[in-house]
Amino acid sequence: MEVKEEGHPLEELVHLNEEERGLLSMKQDDPEGDDHALWSQMDDDSAERLLAEELERLSLVEHETIVFDVHGIDRGDQEDPTDVELRLQEMEVELQKIRRKQAYELAIYWEEAWIQDRSFRLQFLRCDRFRSSLAAQRMVRHFQVKQELFGGGPILARDILLRDLSPEDMVALQSGFFQILPIRDAAGRSIVSMVPMHLPDICSIKNIVSWVM
């Protein structure tokens, strides 16, 4: 079977050498084959070459940002109070533009002051690097997921407590799957450790998300 030189999503992402094209051809001839076994045939040099090619396509600023984030280097970015207030105002405008936000509106019904709290909203803005539109969408999704997990009662407008968790949620929490280390990185950020092998079979993604929230 001939492998076409265009149209394959992986080939659009990186330039493959002859060895890697051969592996893609094998995969197309045997679509039910073991992906792990197939791609494990790529040697370390191939993986490093692909990574290097992707890094070369980054701008200097993008490359520096990734290196700093990975190594926990504090870039010394300071939040301008005036700009922060402006972004908070923009976020409110973006929230008003979103039409489908039933869970968000229900949370406001239960405790508007908690939803409007400056420090609470800043969490979403900082997560999306002060891009107001993205932060507003994230906040709406947050309440949608919270409603799916815990219902539409007053719990929407307060922090999740241990008493809110189901027995399965508690098993997941106590399994050691997800841990916050007692130390921080060089930038002062919390370090999270996840050990999948510690997660019991009876636990689902839903149980994990419940107590992470």
C-alpha cells in the first residue's frame, strides 16, 4: 500500500524521515496493530530530532517562556493594579455576552457576593494569563461542571468541603493518587504529584474531579 506524501496529520505536524514513513506505512497496512509497539520502534535519536524541530519553530519569547515555566524560574512579572482592574471589568462584560450560563446564574442566585469576589475571579484571569474572554468562558464551565457533580443547590456558591464528597470520592482522595508536595518550585508555585498506580479500580474520573474542585 502506497503512503501518500500529503494528508497524514502527523506529516503535517513534522517532517518524517524514511524510517518513520515506513512505520506509518506499516500502521496503515495494519490499522488494528498495537500503536505502542509500533511507535516504540522509533529510536531515541528520532524522538530527540522531532522535539528539536518543534522547538526550532518557536519564537524566542515562546521558547523562553516554556523553559522558564518548566524549570520554575520566576520571570519577575508584576501585576499592574490598574491593568488588573481593567481586566476584571472586561471579564464582567465577557460574562454578560455568554448566553448559556445557567449554572453560573444559579450560583449568583445563591450567593452573589461569593461569585463577584475579586480574589475568586482573579483565579480564572491568572489561569488564562489575563485574557478576559477565555477567563469568562472558564468560569462558566467551572460552574457547569460543579453543578453536574454536586447539583444546583447552595453548594454552587461555596467551596467544596469533605462532607460534600461521596464514599468513592473519599477513597480516591485517600489513595495517594493526587498529592500536593510540602515544598514549592523556584517560582513559588505548588508542586502536584499524580501516581496513577495508587488509584483504586472502583474510582472514576468523576471521583477525582470532585475533590480536586
